[in-house]
Amino acid sequence: MRTNIVLDDQLVTEALKLSGIKSKKEVVNFALKNLVKCLRKKSDKNHDFMAQYIDKPIILNCFTPLNRDELYER
């Protein structure tokens, strides 16, 4: 996809130096790939948490629930 964008020159220069990549196009593609990878990983972690703890709540066999009166007696 061809797109015209205005980039921060200092940021691009630093990214080129740190990555060793030779062109601006390559450094932008590299940054986008890493951003997508990072966000997918974060999304997967959230999904795993939801599946593990929300969809399948923790059940403790030794847990005895208290009713309201018993709670205030303590």
C-alpha cells in the first residue's frame, strides 16, 4: 500500500542507527511488524486470563461459604 506520511526525523534517524536497517521504508515496516507482534502477544495474554479465570472460575473443595449472619458474627 502506498501512503504518504510525515515522520519524526530524529526518531527515524535513531531507529535506523539502532536497528542497522538501511532505508526508511524498511524501518517503518520493521516497526509495524514489531508493534503487531507485541499487541498480539498482549491480546493472547488477556484472552488466556479470561479463559482461565473468568470462563472457568476457580473451585475450592475446602471452601465453605459463609452467609451474611455468620460473616458479621466473626
